[in-house]
Amino acid sequence: MSWQMWALLLAAIAAEMVGTTALRLSDGFSRLIPSVVVVIGYGASFYLLAQALKRGLELGLGYAIWSGLGTVAIVAIGVLLFQEKLSLGAVAGIALVILGVVLINMSSSAQ
């Protein structure tokens, strides 16, 4: 698998993180600039993910990594930027997301 495919996937995750963070800042799409950033961020994320898939990334593996790492990153952003609290259950859930992504990656035929 090419390094470009992985770079595109990481860029897709970063764009999704920007879009999701802007979603929180958009105040229900009542603030123009964050709302525009949401649309651009998600659009760029899906485009970049599609380009990674085009270059050979398996759909299941790509989506698992994109959604899993994106979820973990957004939880961290919520805690660090928005002072959101994590319960023990939330921490366990995050650990399960990470474990799930690792297991999908290990069992992927892309190995």
C-alpha cells in the first residue's frame, strides 16, 4: 500500500476533526464562519477519504480507521478545548473503539 493512500487518510481524519470542532463552534449553525468551516471540513474529509479508497485502501479498514481515530481525537478535543468531562464508561468505550480499529487492521486482507 502506498504512503500517499495513508497520507490521504490522515488528511481526511484531520479535515473531519476540523469540521466536527467547527460544528461545536457553529452554535447550531447560527454562526456563519464556523458553519462554513463545517461544510468545507466534511466535504474535504469525504473527498480525501474517497481518494484514499481510490488508491487501494479497503473500504472497511479505511472507514474503521477514519471513524475510530476521528472519534478518539474529537473526544480529546472536547476534553482539552471545551472542558468536557469523561466518565469511566466513556474511557472504556474509547478503549474499545481503539481495540476495534486495531483488530480490523490486523484481520484486514490489506496486510
